[in-house]
Amino acid sequence: MLTVRAAHEDDRAFVRSLIERFLGTAPHWRTDEELISATEREFARAFDTKSESEIMLICENAGGERLGFAWVVRDKDFFTGDSHAHVSEIAVTQDGAGAGRALMEAAEKWAIERGDRYISLNVQARNVEAHGFYLHLGYSVEKVGYAKPLPT
């Protein structure tokens, strides 16, 4: 039995501990230090500001062991200006244990409760397993982004 709840201050270190899960799928030209520093900064802001327009969700098993987190923020649709939910970051301690699905279901519920028309997320191109996971949950590709490092 998995449960999902809003994060508390004592979840800060747990969320921080999962940042390294992002390292293997980041673009080759991004340094680990760059990714860790930026993610730590944004997570600290999320825990410090407690905004009504975002939520950090924590998934736990029946024994209270934390299995993952999802950080969901509200954003504006480029075309309509309407608010929508966006899963900014999600990570689990172990793939295939159901925590990712539980977190995504909770994120969708949070968005529906706020009247959002849709929920979005971004996946690194190298994160092939995640692409299949989100397609299985009913998500579809909306756009593809490109970046090119330039000489300095």
C-alpha cells in the first residue's frame, strides 16, 4: 500500500538525496555540478517559500519508508494564458515499485482540484525508460526541444 502526501521540512534531505538520479540522463554538455547546484537551489526555494501554486509530494510505503517525490508547479499556457500543472521534477528510489505511478496520480489529482485543464512534464531525451512510462500513463509528446552548446 502506497500513500502520497505533501512534503514536510523533514523531507528536505530525502528529496535532496535523489538529485543524483537525474545525472545519468542529463545532456552530455551539462556538468554534474551544474545540474546538482541548480536543482539544489530550486528545491531549497520550493521548501522555503511554501507557495500555493506548487506542491512537493512524497510517496511512502505502508511502513513509512519514503520511495520518491514529485515537485508540481502551476504554469501558464503559452497559447491561452490559462493555468496548467507541470511536473517539474520527479524521482523514485527504485524503478518499478509503483511510486512513480502513485506520484503521477497524486499530481494529476492536485491539478484537477485546482481546475487545471492539463498537466505537462519534460523528459530528457536520454531518459528512454521514462518516455515509455509516461506514454503508458496516457501522456503524449507535445513538443521536442533542441539545444546547441556554443563556443565560449
